[in-house]
Amino acid sequence: MNIKKITGLLLGSYFLLGGLATAAAEEPPPPPKVLTIAREFVKPGRSGALHEKAESAFVQAMARAKWPTHYLAVTALTGKPRVLFLTGYDSFEAWEKDQKATQANATLSAALDRAAVADGDLLSDIDASALVFREEYSLRSHIDIPHMRYFDIALYRVRPGHEADWDTIVKMVKAAYEKIPDVSFATFFAVYGQEGSTYVVFSPMKSASEIDKGFDQDKQFMTNMGEDGMKKFSELLAGAIEFSQHNLFSFTPSMSYPSDEWIKADPGFWKPKTNAAAPKKAEEKPAQ
């Protein structure tokens, strides 16, 4: 069975990090309590337009069904070629209800099964995980996700018996970054699908220029931490963290199923206009 069926087609009442706030709200809503992530590892040479075309079949099927819930796709710019499909839920019970609703819709299920055949031919592996939001380990996590373009996603695996050290580490990090404007992140704990005690941290960015800016913020972070604080911080990291990894992902609207609110927030990105004459011109133009 395709991973999208296993995870209930990644459907839920919110997008990743809670979706778009209403016009009347002063700030975006908080991250969801439950986050599901399905990873599709793409075979060499099968990414890009080929994978996007296969994924568009899922999006079109859900659009025809006017499915009320949505998902966000992000493509890896570092690490192995893969795409993450993410969605949020109020609870695991809400996730279950979406799975049952999808299975009960015969027309939608049949369309998704057909799309899964073409999609599966492009993949080398798939897996899924389920995470829960940890507010105490997050900073300024009410994010206007529709206007973001990238995620820095960090994974930290804590050694057995070192949860108290992890707690201290994150509190030190938050205290230092609270003094630096524009730094925000949302932390989730992996309940299912990851080894050991694993935390996943999402840091959103509007543009890659924020990566450059981050180097200056790192210097300010160390200043805020102080010499003694950095020494303690380094010792705690060495003893508590078994494994860590950072990767950069870009938002991929062509493989996402965005809500109307997201499209209205930034139509040029989430639903760009296409030039009907463009394909014909491209075919007639000699190869360069």
C-alpha cells in the first residue's frame, strides 16, 4: 500500500505549523499537536519534473474530490534525494478519522491507488513518522508559513538517561536566542517512526539570505551565552546527543495540496498562472 494511504493521505485539519491565520487574527495559530511526516526517497535521475508529474495526480484527485484537508511538500536540497509530505492534526484521533474518511471514499481511493503505481516506480524507499509538538522546547513558533520558502530541519537523538541534560540544553539555547530578533523554531518529539529519543526542530526561512544572516546570529548567540555558558553547553552536547543532522528543504507547491487561504495569501507562489502557449513554443524551439 502506498505511503499516502498508510498515513491517511497526510490529511488533517491544519497544515504544518497550524496553517494560515484568519484575516482577523493578530498572529498565525500555534503549531499542531500532532505532525505526520511521510518521506519519499527518489531514485537517481527520477526527481524534479518526473516526480512532480507523478505527485500532481494525487493533488488533482484530491482537488476533484474537494477534499477539505491539505498537505505540504518540501524537497530536500541537501542529503539524499527525497520529498517530505507534512500535515498537522489536533490529535491522533483526528488523524484516524481522516484515514477512515479517505478509505470510505471509493472514488478518491481508486484515483489515489492509480496514482500510486506511477509514483512508486520513481521511488527507492518510503517511510513515515508521527511527532508531537513540544512548546517548551520551541521559540516564537506562531509562524506565517504560507509566506515561508524553506525549512532548516534538524534532528537530534538523545542518549538514554540524558533527557534532563537535553532539557537544560534547550533552555540555554532559548535563553540566548530570545535576545536575538527574528529567530524562531518549532520542536517536535518523535513518538513513532524514529529510533530512540528523537527531537525534530523546524526553523522556517523566507529566503536563503537568512542562512547568511544566521552566521552573524551565531556570533551573537555565543556572546549571549558567555564563555562559561558555552563551555557548559558544549559539555552537555557531547554527553547528551548521540546523533544530530541538519538539512535544508524548499517548499514545493507543485507537489502540495494547499488550502484556499494559503493560495489567497500568496497566489503567485502556491498557484502560479501558466502560459498555455509556452509548451508549444518550447517544442518548436531548437535545442540549445
